[in-house]
Amino acid sequence: MAADPNAIHLGVGTTVEEAERQLILKTLASTSNNKTRAAEILQISLKTLHNKLKEYGAATAEVAGEKKSRPSREQRARREKFDRVAASRVGGFIASLRMTGSTIRI
């Protein structure tokens, strides 16, 4: 009997997270990186799929075996601006907590 090319094989001791990762990446590969279709097959939302891929550090191009393209100068500038604004807001929030003596429990 020939092995099913769409099957994934998990060994004893494989973590649930690793099994999920393999399943998601295999499904993406089988749909030619069509994220909408992969999310439908996996019965998860497209947002969840995007979050999982971000968590795995996997880009669509990487799943297809292509090199990941470098962000453009404009994209890098926007990201840097976003990071500066976010850092400023977080810093302001922390400063306001210090001034009021508030604490956050996680």
C-alpha cells in the first residue's frame, strides 16, 4: 500500500503544538498556500490561521519553499514608526501606573 502524500505521521511523544503545526503547514501546502481554503478545511477562522502562522514564524513563501522577500524601505519605515508610537504609549501607560501607585497582576 502506497503512503498517502496528504497524510502526516506523528510519533509517540509528539506534542499537541507540534502536531497542530504540522497539520496546518501540510494543509497549506496541499492548498497551494490558499489560506482561506486551508482555514475552511481545518475548520478554524482565517484570523486564527494567521495568528498560528505568525506564532510559527512561517510566511506563505516559506511554506512553498521560496525565499522570504525582504520588506521594502517604505514597509520598514512604517514598521519603525509603529514601533516608536507603540513604545511611547506603553511607556506612558507604565509611567501613569507608577504615578498612581497601581500594580498589574497577571
